[in-house]
Amino acid sequence: MYEHHKKPLASNQIFYQRVVGNIVWSLILISASLFIGILGYHLTENLGWLDSLLNASMILGGMGPVDTLKTSGGKLFASFYALFSGVVFLITMSVVLAPILHRFLHKFHLDENEK
């Protein structure tokens, strides 16, 4: 996907395309995760769509649920969704930062070879 460390540094245009592409993939991942959360809260806790969106957004954002959970299924879903959301956060940050870190390390490696 990215250039080998022995190849020249990619142009700024290619770099920006990679950053934008990775941001788009991250937004798709976040949207899919939010949809899972909305559906889960709606089905397990019988919350309305707007309340389900609020709870899923708060968990996905790391803040915690808003509504008190009443059913065992809802509590189990919230537990697994919270763990899932933590992993999604790590993956999203990795995807967004990958081209930036790659460029930094590639440039550092090229500078090191010039010495």
C-alpha cells in the first residue's frame, strides 16, 4: 500500500489522498459501529431510535450510557458494545494516523541514509 523504505518519498498529492482515504474508511467504520449500537439498544432495551442513537453515541465516544438499563439483554449488549467501541477507537486512530506516521518514519529513514 505504501512505498518501500528504499523508494523515494511519495508526493504531497499522494500523501493527501492517502490521508483523506483513510479518514473516509474511518468514518465508514464509525458509522457501521454506531448503527450496530443503535440497533442493539433499540432491540434489547426497547428505546426509541433517538434515545438509541444517544446511548450508542455516548458509548462509542467513551462517555458512557445515558439511560438506565433495565433488561439483562440490554446490560449484556452494553457491556459487549463498550468493549467493541474501545477496539473500534484504537483501530480508527491507527487507520487515521498510519499514513502520517509512515511518512514521518520514511522521511526519517531517508535522512538517516544520507549521512
